[in-house]
Amino acid sequence: MRMIDAGTPHGDPNLDPFVEVDSDELVEEGIDEIGNDEIGNDEIGAAVLAVVEKARDSRQPPPTMRAVDADAPLPDGDAFDPFAGELGAGDPFPLTSKLLLRFGAGREAPRYVRVDTEESYQAFRAESSPELAELKARVDDLATRFAEHADDPDAHEMLVAEAEQVDLLGEDVAGVEEEKQVDVWLPEWARGKVRAWREGGYVCASINLPGCDGDVRVCTSIEPFQRCFAEMRRHAAEAGAGGTAVVGVLPAMSCVLGAGTLVKEMAAAAPSILRRPEASRRAPFVVRIEPRANPAVCAMAALAQQAAGGDKPARAEWDALGAAAGKGAKVVGQAMREALALLVRRGKVAA
């Protein structure tokens, strides 16, 4: 089944095992600002707006996430497409595709999150940026040499000249770091608590969480830039904004999109991350975050509930999936059976 991005309305909140996080605002407003600040031509501005609307309509609320050990066994099956190879080419079941995405399928790689204290986070950022790492090495070296030659006036004069060069390097590094920042729109409460930037081939984002000891824990994750760019380019094509109309701002828009994905998934996993025993200690640690529930079962449960509620397209798709299961689509059949059992337990359908 081809995974597609499309917006879906919320179903029964008692059935939907996800948490709504308003961080999609970061994506929509951030992309809007790119259009407002960097686009002067009305035609190009209209193209950017069309892409923004397409990306906005395609955003999915994050499923409820849980934090597990970084080296824990990965879930069975294909996380990107749980029904891979069973339903044929193309997208014969569009409602199911949308629901699978809604409940956390569509992942091409596991999501790892590093958790720091504020102090270890600063060190981590300095080490992960080549420019900051070089500056730190120069400053540390200079401090050591000053200490070793504190009583040597000739060396002191030479070191002062080097210190001036390091000051200039610091100004250059500050400029480079500023250029790396991803301009996501932030509501007042989030300013200073969310950071996003691009480092080489990755979009990176960090969010502050309140630790149980009263100190901040900083969660950081990354997303390959090329994956973000491919998604934004697809939105541009679907919006009819191909060619050169938006090519100049697609990289910036892609970074905003990627940062928004990282922020909302880490926010959805925040309660589980903070419940980890490592979170009560001050050493950095890494976890993997993943949907708490099986996306295939949740998607089938949502489809079944829509069908039971009189939705004719959902009913037709449910019946077609049942026919596919009867012809050997074992994963589909298992997901349908588990979904029905879930709904029966919750009193949503009759036994």
C-alpha cells in the first residue's frame, strides 16, 4: 500500500490513542513567515501559500508515544507500511492509508531522543557543531597556556594577541550558528523552550521539559534533511507549484516542516520520557520513541467504527480489506480481528 499524507478528522476520543499537540502551529506559522519575509513577488507568494496550505492539510496529530530503551527490539513488521506486499500496488485503500499515518505508521527509521540537563546540553551542542567545537578547543588551549605562562610577560603579550584572534573567531562562529537556526514561529509560552537548527544533513530540534527534581531536561532529536525536502517537494507538486516558483524557499520550508515533526513527537512522548528512571538522574541518556499502540490495529479499529457508524466508503473499504484477508493477506486479517476485539471490549460494537 502506498502511504499518503492527508488530513483526517478526529474520531471518538475514547478510541483514538493519541494526544493532540498544538505544535503544528510551529509548522504553519513558521512557513508563513518564510513566505512573508523572503517573497516579494505576488505570483511566487501565492505559490508559497498554496504549498503551505497543502503541507498544513497533510499534517497528522501525533499518536500517543512511549519511550523505550534505545537498543530495545524493534516492533515486528514493516513500520513504514504494515501491510506491505499484501494489498497490491498503488493505493487501493486510501482511507486505511490515512488512518495508518494518523496512528504512527509511515516511519522510515526509528526516532531516537537524547535527554540532557541544561549543563550537559550546552556541552553536547558545542561538541556537535564543528564551528563551536573548534572555538571551544581554541579557548581551552588559550586558557591552559595563560595558566602555564602567567608569570612570563613576553608570553603574556603574545597570548593577548592570540586572544584577540579568538574573539574574532567567536564573532564569526556566532554568525554561522545564527545562520543555522530554523525560524519556527513560537507562541509566547514556548519561546526559549524550543530550539531548531540545521546541522549538515540533518534538521535538529530541542525542547525543554520539567524534570522531577525541578531542573530542566532538554530533549533533542534529528531528522534527515533530504527526507524533509522530499516531503515538501511532494507538497509543492501536489499544490501545482512546481518549476522555479518556490525552489528558492523549499529548503527553508523543509527545515520548518522537519522541526515541527520532531517537536510534536517529542512533546507526545514527554510523559513517558520523564517517567524513565534515568530521568531522575543527571547523566545524559538516549531513548527510542515509538507509537504506544499498534498502528495497524488502531487504523483498523477506527475504520471499523466509521463503517459501523454508517460511513459508506469506510464500509466498502472494510469489506474489501476483508476480501483481501480471505485471499491470503494475513497481516491485514490479524489486524482486523484484533481491532474488532478491541472495539468489543470497549463496547463500541456488539460481540
